[in-house]
Amino acid sequence: MTDHHSPHPPHGSDSSDSSDSSDSSDTEAGLRDRWHDTLVAARAGAEGPDPLPYAENLLARWAEPQRRYHTTAHLSWVLDRIDTLAGHADDVHAVRLAAWFHDAVYRPDRSENEERSAALAKRALAEAGVPEAVTEEVARLVRLTVTHDPADGDRNGEVLCDADLAILGGGPQEYAAYAAQVREEYGFVPDEAFRAGRAAVLRQLLDLPRLFRTPYGAAEWEARARHNLATELELLTSSGTGTG
């Protein structure tokens, strides 16, 4: 996303041994199953086409070569955190579908990724047999990831945004890997410009009264996320060497 702070504990980008390939295959197989179960549940008994081609299309998008942290690993990470937060959502099936689509269209040099992803969700889900109200909710949730600022009482939005930002509250190694992958994904941006832009994003996040809106997220991720963000900001502004 253009604000540089979507979560994802990233893979290394310089090697791909057989273990990595096996892990990736296992991840994709599990994601196909999760997509099938979520789509069928969201249909609420209505008939629809085979879910698998939709999963394949989305997985291909999440595997595009310009991605470094907006990958299937990021998708799996977000879905896992939605599972953790599921009890807080009003419609967890809509939230899970929104996770699948929230970065389905992604170019790091573009600003309209979320809007294009929302439009893709509306087209695909309508065709896939998802009721109109659920489809509209998914598109709304995808657009919400532009700001990660759900309104009070927007429980679906709170779950999606907390899951998407959960990497900010990761352990030191997870966060460092995430920050390095952010830099890789914006490799076309010169160091000085990247440092300035990234520092602005970090300050905006630190200025928020709260990063996480669900009770679990506030208790488990908030304090560590603020520490991680402040540490990265200090490194960016004092060392001048960036995050990579």
C-alpha cells in the first residue's frame, strides 16, 4: 500500500531453496482451502460457480514479481490474525474476503491500489454468487485500508485494520524483516526520499491516539508496535542509513 505500513513477515528475496518452495506450496494449498470455505460460507446457501478459479486468480496476483511483502505470506498472516480476532467481527466472512482482496491489485508506484482492489472485489464476488450486501461490505472494507481508521463501532473494519497492522507489533526480528522488505518494495525510490517519506508515515502512525481498535489488538500489539515504530523512526532520522 502507498502508506508503507501493511503488515507481513516477509520471505528473503535472494534465495529460494527446496524448503522455501515446499513451504510456499503448502501455504498456497492451505489458502485455496481457506478461500473455498470462506466463499461458500459467504454465499449463505446460494449456488455459485466453482471457487477454485477465483482462488487461482487471486493467488497469481499475490505472487506478482514486484511484490516483496504484499505476498501470499502477508495474506496468510492477515487471515491468521483475523482468526484470532474473529469473535469481534459482525461478519467475519466479509472480513476474510476483504483480506483476500485488500492488496489484490498492487503496484508500489501507484496510489489507486485500494480502489482498484475494491472494484475487483465487486466484480468477482458478484459473479461468484456472493450476496450484494456482503459484496458491498467487502468493497467498503478494502477501501478502509487506505487509512486504517475505522469509525467507532465498525467492528468489521476494526478487525481487518488490526489484522493488517499486526506486524507493527511483531517481535524485533519480524519487524526488522518487515521494514527491510518495505525498503525493497520501494527500491525505485532514492534513499533520501525514502527516508523522508517513511519517517512521515511513522510519525503519522505514532500520532494516532491508538493503532489498534479491538480489545485483543490493544492489549497484545499496541505497546510493542509503538516501540517498534519509534525505534525505526530514530534509526531513520539519526543514522541516515535507512531501514534496509
